[in-house]
Amino acid sequence: MYIQSAAEYPLVDTIPTDPIPIPDPLPKPPPIPDPDPKPIIDPPPYR
């Protein structure tokens, strides 16, 4: 039985073996950066 090469049927090679990543239907907004972290300074002792 003659097996046709992939060169004669290029459609066989067009099927990727790896799954195609599906883009998210709704692009997520960029993450909101946290406000500049202020250094935690202990309050001066109450006098």
C-alpha cells in the first residue's frame, strides 16, 4: 500500500502538535502597582 508523503499532503504538517494558546477573550487590565511603600517608623514615645 502506497503511503503518500507529507510533502504531497502539506495539510498534515499544518496541524501543530502543541496546543495553541487561546488568548483571553477579555484582556486583563495591567496590575495596579501598590502605592510607594512608606517605611514603617515607630511613633515616638508619648510624653
